[in-house]
Amino acid sequence: MDQLQTVEIPITGMDCTECTQHVQKAISGVSGVQKVDVFLSSEKAIVQLNPSVTKMDEIRTAVKNAGYSIASKDEEAKTPNAALTDFSRRMFTAFGLAFGAVIIVVVLGEWLGLLEGLTRLVPFPVGVTLVLLGGAPIFLNVIRAAFNRQIIAHTLMSIGAVAALLVGEWTTAMVVIFFMHIGGYTERLTAEGARRAVKDLTALAPQTARVEKDNEEKEIPVSEVQLNDIVIIRPGEKIPVDGEVIAGHAAVDQSSVTGESMPVEAGIGSQVRGATIVKQGTLKVRTQAVGAQSMFGRVIKMVEEAEAHRADVQQFADKFSAYYLPVVAGIAALTFLFTHDPLATAAVLLVACSCTIALATPIAMLATIGSNAKRGVLIKGGKYLEILARADILLIDKTGTLTLGKPVVTDIIVLNAMDERTLLSYAASADRYSEHLFADALRRAANERDVKLSEVTNFESITGMGVRATIDGIRVAVGRPILTDASMPPQAKELEAQGKTVLFVSLNNTLAGLIAASDTLRSEVPEALQDVKRLGIKKIELLTGDNEHTASSLANSLNISYRANLLPEDKIRIVKEYQSLGHIVVMAGDGINDAPALAQADIGIAMKAGSDIAIEAAHITLLREDWMLIPQVITAAKRTMRVVKGNLGFTAAYNIIGLLLAAFGFLPPMLAAALQSIPDLGILGNSARLLKNEK
């Protein structure tokens, strides 16, 4: 069997979700194509195909026949900033054109009789010729779509224009063509508004890098930088790659990736991310990832593809728009049947615009996803915004989530004849290959006390329990009491009552001592949890593998419930338990040991960024460790759904009123054509509010 290949194809000419469906259908019909995803926000199609069967020319022809085109390399390489610099100016221009044209048509055309006079002066054949010349590009697209058995937004308007010609109203048909062009412009502008958040994000990526080779510095395009290349970054410049600092010291502004406003210090051994900015100092960085493989590249890619995870309300709008045009055609037919008025029938066809319905949801969703990405919150799709807006349960991991995740050893209690240094040496040595945070605390404590670690054999890590290993012939176990088969000594109860985590250390199945460690609560957590409660989360519960005393001490201080002594599978069980009762569950964890529970929850929020596991398992990833981002993203989800409902309500009311006025003869065809482009601008203006970085 031939190996399937995935390719990205830039598409131009798409204005709404309906357009993406046409492109998807066209490409899917090409021989050898297995799967197609088309994205309005990033103007591209991701195609899974059999390269030995599928030819690029066939895809290009299919896209062209659908009324769109594949962008050339030059078009694809345009700097995003260039497309955005005059966005606001063109938006206001569109408003001016639309409203100004309506006034001119109504006042000069209808009230002052200008169009009627023009009809008498210009011979009808000349008028028809002008209509055909002015509408040629639109008519050709409609005819091409008809051959592909597609009804597009301009299909009905074109029929309306033809109807006006048939009854001798060539000036009305010309006005219709004029407003079809204005409508097309506003739809392209509105679609660009949907893409604006993604383009803003993409524009942050540096385009060149200063590479050191053979003791010389050379500036090259970022795309030409290779792994292990040495890149030099000076003050005020963007870091073009992910990598490790091998020389220099600098303050790095990471706001473009994490949203964190305060610069962080970077020195030899530090990891730095692409698209961040060196504020002070100079760095030499060894390249570890570049382009799409870098953290910033992955963020951009996931934001671009977020629209694949469409919300239920968006899927409803997509389905509705597919049936809308046939319904309008039916209303037009009934209008003609009962009124025998061709102009009223034409007005019905002209006032309808399915693109408005199709754009109502994705523009709002993409605006929120893009603006949150710049603030350090990666949302995988509109589907998760809709779910988050309805969530009522928040489950929280403790270590590394509520706490800083850097516990320190506070007590070492020896229960036999050995000294504290020897006990710490056994415990830290047994845990030297463990990745658990408490293992790290043991190793740091040993290093601070200049305690040497021994080599281990037969190392065994038991998830949620601890570790076992053999050291100098002695079988050592470090972890929970059940792992060491030890009873609970009074010292352990005292330490746990203080909210500390106690590690039991046994040697050859005999309890040798206790080591206590404690973690620090993140300072912003209490305020963040209060905000979360005000936003409609009815219950917040702490889930931890720590003991009862440690969990209760922390939970009581935050006025939340808790469950202690949990294994990873227990957390999944609790998530399912709440879901079975009809609750919408949000799980916040560190994205690694909590990955299964994050995936099971309706919304998984990974508190730690940087790992593939965190980004893949969670539905929402916080790119900086700041608990205030959680109430902020819940607020954003609720605001987005209000905007979406507002967009849909406005669109529905506008179209219903317009259709009724047209059907009963109160709306002249030329005014109907003028009014059909107004809703696009209303939706764009309403959704643009979501681009603001409100706290």
C-alpha cells in the first residue's frame, strides 16, 4: 500500500464557511485524496493524499472549477502586516460605501426619479450590455458553480438581476450588480476580519536570523536555519528559534508567546523561545527547533486549525446556511405565485444573504482564539469555548497546579541508629532517576547539604506510590506508607497535621525514617478561585495524591472541597462520576501526570506549557503559569457566546424582516440589493470587540 502524504495548499477567494465547504467538496472529488480540512482563518487546505495517484494539477483544476484558486508562492509569502495596516481604514470605507450607496439609490434613484430618467435616455440594448459587462465576473462564478451543482450566495442575486432585465428594468439590474460588487467587497473584508487574529499572531514571527558560521556572522531567512546552528541575538531583536543559550546574558520579553509582561533573565543553559525579544544584553543560542517545530510555530498552527473543532452552534449555522438558499428560492416562487409581481420576487432573491449566517459564529470564535493566543492562552477550537461557557465543575490537581511545583525538604526524622545525612543519601539516591517533583526536592536537598548520591540497580517507579531501588545490596523504598508496609508513627501524623507531605523511607522492608516536604501555594490562586465562583462554577474540588492532612490543610484555606490519596485512575473516575450526573467538568492539571484526566474532562486546562504532552492532552493550554488566566478564559468564553448569539439573532431578524418586506412588495429590488451587504459589517463590528485584550 502506498504511503499517504499530508500537504498544505494555500487557497484564495474564500469569504465564508460556505466557501470552505465548496473547496472541501471539490478537492475531495480528486482521485487519491483521502481527507480534506479547509480553514477560512488561514486560507488553506490540509489534504491527505496518495502522491502516486493524486496530481497537483488536478487539485488546482478542481479548486478553480469551484470558483477559487491556489495561491502562488509570491502571494503566500506576503507579510501579514501588509494585509493589516489598512484594515481599519478599509472597514470604515466599506461602511461609507454601503450606507452612502443606499442613500444615493433611495434619494436620487427612487425619490428624485434619476434612474427612471436614465431608463428613458439610454436604449434598452445598451443598458443590457452594461449590465452584462458589469456583472460578467459574478455571472461566470454563478454559472461555474451551477455546472458543479452548487448554489452560492450570488446565485439568487444573479437570478434577481436577470428577472429585472426580463421586465425591462435594466437600471434596477445595474444597481443590483453594483451592490453585488459592494457585497463581495464587504464579505472579503469580513472574512479578513476573521483571519485578522491569526495574521496578527503570525506577524510576530521573525523573518531573518543572524547565524555564526566559520567565525563570521551572516543574516539569512529563518527558513534556512538548521538544527545546532549558532544564532546571535542583540538588544531589541526577536529570537528567531527555540534553543539553548550557550553564551551571553539578557533580559527576554516573552509576552508574544506567554503573555507575561515582565522580562525574564536568560543565561548560559537557559532555554529560550522563538518570537520572544531580547530587551537587554546579547545572546548566543544553539538552535533546537525552528519554524513550525518551534513552540511559537506550534501555537500558530494550532490556532490556524482551531476552527476544525467547530462549536455545536457553529455546526448549526453551517447546516442552516446550506438549506437557507433553497428556502429563499421557495419563498420567491410563492411570492410570484400569489402576487404575480416579478419585481417583488426579484427583491426576495436580492435581500437574502447566506454568507451572513455562515459568518456569524466563526468570526467571533476565531477573534477570541487569536486574541487569547497572544495573551498566553492556547484554545484548540470554538467547540471548547462553547463548552467552557456552560461549565459548572472545576477539578484541580495540587502539585504544580495550585502550588509552585517546587517542594522543599523541611524535616528529616531518623527512626533508627543512622544519621540524617545517611538517610537523605539513601532516599535521594533511590529517587535519582525519578521525574517526580518530590524526587527533585530530595536531590536538591542532598546537593545543598553536599550529600553524595550512590549508584542504584533494580530501579522501579510505581505510579502514585513511590520508588524502589537497590543500593549497595540494600533494598530501599521511598514513598507512601503502603509502599513501605509501614504503620503510621506519631511523628508522621504531626508533620501531616502541619500540611506537609511525608515520604516514608524503608531499608530492607524496615522503616528507617521520614522525610517531610512542603510546597508553596501560588499567590494569585485565592483571588482566581473567587473570580471563578463568581463566573458560575458551582463547585471546586481539589484532587491530589497527597495525604488527608496535607490536602485538608490546603483545601480548607481556599474554602474548597478535596479528595486525597488518589492515583491517576482515581482522578479519571471522579471526572466520569461528575459527567454521569450531567455536569460540565473542567480539569486543571500540570499536563503530564494528569494527562488522562485532562483528556477525559469536558475541558482540560494544562497549567504547564512547553511539553508536547501538555499541548496534546489538554483542550486549553496556559503558556505561562498564572492562575488568573483561568477566570480570564472563562470570561472570554462567556463573552464569545454572547456575541455569537447576538450575531445570530441580528442576522435572523434582519433576514426575516427583509424577506417579509420584499415578499409583500414594500422593498424595491434595488434597495433589497443594497441592504443585503449591511449585516456583514454589523457582524464584523460586533465580533471585533473580542479582539480587545480585556482583563
